[in-house]
Amino acid sequence: MNYTKKLLAETGLEPERLEMFFLSSAEGVRFAEIATEMTERARKLGPNPLKNGKAIEQPMEAEE
């Protein structure tokens, strides 16, 4: 997750758009809370900035 969030940041996309949760199938209420939280987070962050061609044009360096 950390590496992927770093890649997102390097391409101009907020790493806060990506999150991973571990839930059991018995946690329906918690799933609904997380879905609401992530929806609100996405709304606050706004539209995908890469859709308008604002991506960073720099090549990413390989991580050692």
C-alpha cells in the first residue's frame, strides 16, 4: 500500500484516494461506515486531476 500510494503521489494523484480495509462478511454496518467515509473523502478531494491531462510528465525512478 505504501509503495502504491507513493506512485499515486508521483503521478499527481492524491494517495488519500487509496485505502485498504479488512472486514469479515459479518461486518455489514462497518462496511457501510467505510463506504460513506470513502465517498466523503473522494468528494472533498474533487475530480481526478489526471483526467484533464495534468499528469506529471517525469519518469518515475525505480525503487531499490
